[in-house]
Amino acid sequence: MKKRVIILMLFIVIFSEFSFSQGEIFNSKNKSKKNINLLNFEYKEDNGGIIITKYIGKSKEIKIPREIDDKPVLKIGKLAFNNKKIRKVELPNTIIEIGEEAFSYNQLKEILIPNSVKKIGESAFLVNELKSLVIPDSVLEIKAEAFGNNNLERVKLPKRLKVIEHSVFYNNRLEEVLIPKTVTKIGYGAFLVNKLKEISIPDGVTEIGAYSFGNNKLTSVYIPDTVKKMGNGVFVENKLKKVRISNSLSIIRWRAFAENELTNVKIPNSVKVIRGSAFKENKLEEIVIPDSVEEIRGNAFSKNELKKVVLSKSLKKIGYRVFGENKLTSIYIPSSVEDIGKEAFYRNKLIRLKIPDTVKKIGEGAFTSNNLISVEFPKFIEKIGKMAFERNKLTRLIIPSSVKEIGIFAFSNNKLEKVVLPKSLKKIEGKVFSGNNLTSIYIPSSVKEIEGGAFEYNNLKKIVIPDSVEEIVWEAFAHNNLSELKIGKSVKKIGGRVFSHNKLSRITIPNTVKEIGEEAFSHNKLNRVTIPNSVKKIGEGAFSYNKLSRVTIPNSIKIIDKDAFLGNDFKKLEDIKLGEGYKSYWVFNKSKGELDGIIGLPRNYDLVIPKKIDNTPVKSIGEDAFVYSKLKSVIIPNSVEKIGGGAFMENNLTSIVIPNGIERIESYTFQDNRLKTIVIPKSVTYIRFDAFSEHLKATIYGEPGSEAEEYAKDMGVEFKPIKELKKEKK
């Protein structure tokens, strides 16, 4: 075997009867001559013939010679003409093989394949501009991606072809194609992304690869019984209205018929498994799952228009969202089913439900967003997953004694008026019964924990927390109508907002409680509260917005967060009697010198902030320190260097003097007051546009040319020099 480069030369040879083009071999009578033009090819000899290995010319229109060195050109080698911007090529009828990527990435609009060709290699004509194609019957093999990414509208396949390899005609414009009867296998993505309107799959086909006919315009398809295997997404994204499925299939794979327009389909008795999303996003109105089916995976029939479903009696598990987003009003679940998966019947129209005794687990969101008015639970159910029955119309509920776990939101946003909890229950999860119409609930003595929002937004009037409960978490009973409350003797912590927004007028806190969380009893009608000596911490706003006129803080208290008693009926600070553990009414961070509020401010209070608290200078006032405090007036000492955003928002202040030394007035600091007079020193160099009310009507006093004057102009309010204020006072 030897390799040669035909040297660049140009001669014009003229004979009396002949004219020859570049690279042409010719014979005249008994005399044989060669054109010695540049053939512009690299080549090599192999088995008595020539393989063209590389094109080195510049012409975009090429005629390949029949012979080189008196030997026939038999093969176009791998990448020989790849990416040369070729527009036209003429192949001799000596060629038997077109190699891998031989003409890929060019601009060919047409190609005549001679009937000598037996094999077309992988990606041979990939990424060209071919519009039509006749593949001669001599061709026995067409390798993967051979004609992918062209503009093919028509193609004729050879009669003896046995395998259509993967992606052979991927991303073209084919509207129809006749598959020869000799074909036994259609590869992955063979006709993916075309415009096929119809297809006939011959009886000899045994396997159809994944996505073979995906993203076309097929309206019907007949899959013969010879087909024993189909890949994922075979007919995904078509316009199928009718399909006949092979009786030899045991598995319908992932997305096989997804995103079509099927209104009905018969699943053959040979099928054992229906994989995920197999029929997702169609228009199916009813479906019968034959008893041969043992498994249906996630989303298999989701986003259809199903009104009727008959389930297989061999089915053990209904997977994730299998029938989600349909129109089912009823469903019979066979006794073979042991597990109902996550969101299995999510967003349907189920009205009544009976779950067989074989089911031990109901998955997360299994029946969320239906119209259920009644549910009959299995006798041996152990777990009801989170959101399992959220957003239904249930009014009564008896949960079996076998239940050990009920997930968060499991029965939230129904119309429950009565619930019977099992004595086996140890924990009531967060928001499990929130947003219902419960007026009473019996909590069994087995319960140790009540999680956040468990019974919020109901109509509970009375509640007894059993002695078994050790902790009640955030908003567990918030937003009810509680007027009676008994807290069990084992409770150590009352979490944030647990009993907020109720109608409690008096409470007894057991002496086991060590901490009362933020806003735990806020927005009630408390006129009396006894805080036991066991309590060490009272959280922010814990008793805010009640009707307390007097409170005694026990000696055990070490921490009282800001606004703990905000918005009550105290007449003076002394109405809160401090214990030995607390020396001051101020909520003060000594290490930072920051004032964060005061314990139990009376309404319409004239606040005077001291220069020092506990011998430490007050250097700053924290964010939201006195928000919503109904202050009538405030005097801020010159020791203060910083005032946090929102510090005095929503009070009744009519005037304010900013102390000298303050440099910035931040967002919302004095917003929503009744200010008429504002004094701003020269030290202030920045005033946030929303520091005061949007429709400010006050007079601003400051130094001429200062930030105060500039701010007054921006806000369109009157500005006066500080000197005039002093004159007015005189």
C-alpha cells in the first residue's frame, strides 16, 4: 500500500474528438492516456483499488475520478471532504463505500449515490443542505447520523436494508418515508425532529430505539406484534390521536407516548411495567390497566383528562403523580396495592375515597387538591405523608389507632369540624390541621410534641394540653377563638406565637415552663397573668397587645426581650414590677451601648432616654427599637451617635430634635408620626428619602446650606434656620 499526492500542474490537452475535465481518466481507441491535471486529492492504495483520504483543492464543485493510477476509486475515506464548503460533488459508479464523516459539514444541496455503493459510513453527510435523497438498493448499511441535520423532505430507502441506525435522519424535514420490509431494527433517534405525518412500521421490526419518531407530526401509528422492545420517548411530541401497541411488549418505557393527543389507548395484556411519563400530557379520558401490569411509575398518566380508571389487580404501588392533574371523581384501589406514592392523585376531583387495608403508607401529597368529603382509612395504615389530603373538603376524620406518623400539612385547608386522633400518636406535625373549622380537639396523652402551626386558623374555643407534652412550637394554636386554656405540667417551652391572636383573658402558666417565646400570647385580651418562678426568659412581644394593667416579673427572669409587654394598659412604668433579677426597664445591650427598647411602655408616654444606663453611655438606638410604641414625645441625649432604621416609626410624635453628632437618618426612622417640627443639626450629612413620612407637613429647622435644607427642598416643606427656632421659643 502506498500513498501519493498528485502534484499541482495544469495542462490543456486537446485531441480532435475529445475534451476532458480536471482529473478525468480516458481511453481513445487502442491508446490509453492520463490527464495529468491536479486531481487535488490525497489517496492510498488498498486491495487493488484507491481510497481517497483527503481533498486538498479549492474548488467547491468536485467530480471524483473513476480511476487513479489505473486503479478504480473504491472508497471515500474518513473525513476526506469534511468541512470544505463543498456545494456539489459527482461520485463515480466504482465507489462501494463512503466513509465516516466523508462529506460532513459542507453545503451539498443534492447528491447522486451510485448503485455501486454498499455502505454509507457514520455521519457521512452530516450537516449539509440536502433536500431529497435516493439511496440505491445496492446499499446494505447506513451508519449512524449519516444524513442527520440536513433539509431532507423526501428519501427513498434501499430494499435490502436491515437496520436503520441511530440518528440517521435526525433533524430534517421529512414528511413521509417508506420503511423497507427487510428492516428489523430502528435505532435511537432515527427520525427524531422531522415532519412525518404518517409511518408504516413493517411486521419484521423487533426493536424500535429511543426517540426514533419523537418530535414529528404523526397522527396515528400501528405497532406490529413483532416489536418486542421499544425505547424511551419513541413517539414523544407528536400529534397522535390513535395508537395500536404491540402485544409482545412487556415494558412501555419512559415518555414513550408523552405529549400527544391520544383520547383512548388499549394497553395489551403482555405489559408488566408502565414507566414514568409514558402517556403524560395527552387527552386520555379513560384507561383500563390490565391485570398483567405490576408497576406504574411516576407521571405515567399525569396531565390528561381522565374521568375513569380501572387499575390492575396485580398492582402493588401507585407511583409519583401517576394520575396527577386529571378529572377523576372516583377511583377503586385494588387490595393488591400496598403503597400510594407521592402526589399519586394530585389535582383531581375525587369526592369519596376508600383505601384498602393492604395499604400501609400514603405518600406526600397523594390526594392534595381534590374534592374529598370523606375518606375511609385502612385498618393497618402506619404513615400518612405530608400534604397527603391538603386542600380538600373533609368535614370529619377518624384516624386509625395504627397510625404512628402524620406529616406536615396532611389535612390542612379542609373544612374539618371534628377530628379523632389515635392514642398511638406521639407527635402532631406542623400545620397538620391548619386552616379548618375545628371548634374542639382532644389531644391524646401519648403526644409529646405539638409542632408549628398544627392547629392555627381554626375556631378552637377551648384546649387542654396534656401533661405528656413537653414543647409547643411556633403558632401551634394561633388565630383561633380560644377563651379557655390549660397547659400541661410537663411543658418546658412555649414557642413563638403559639397562642397569639385568640381571645384569652387569663392564663395559668405551669411552673415547669422555662421560656416564653416571642409573641407567644400577643393579640389576646389578657387582663391578668401570673408568670411562675421557673421562667428565665420572656421573648420579644410575648405579651404584647393585651389589656394588662399590672404585671409582676419573678426573680427567676434573666432576659426580657424588647416589646415584651408593648401595647397594654399600663399607666406608668412601675405598673410592671421587676423582680430581683432585673434592675432596669431598659432593653439595653451593654457591650454595644445600644438601646433596643423598654419593658412595657405605657401608651402616650413622654420618653426621656438617659445618657447612661447602668453606668454605660447610650451610643446608639437599635433598629425598630420603639416602633408602634404610641410615644407622645422623646428626648434623645447627645451621647447617641446612631439611630437605626424604623427606630421611632408609627408613634404620636409631634416634634423631634436630632442630637448633634448624628450623621445619618436612615429609612423609616421617624415615618408615620404627627411631626410638625423637626430640628436637624449640621452634623447630619445623609437623610434617606423615606426617613420621614411621604407627605411630610412639618417645618424643618437647620443650618443654611446643610443637608437639612436640601432635604426640605426635595420634600417640598418649609425650611427655617435654627436661629429662628430660638427666637420663636423666646
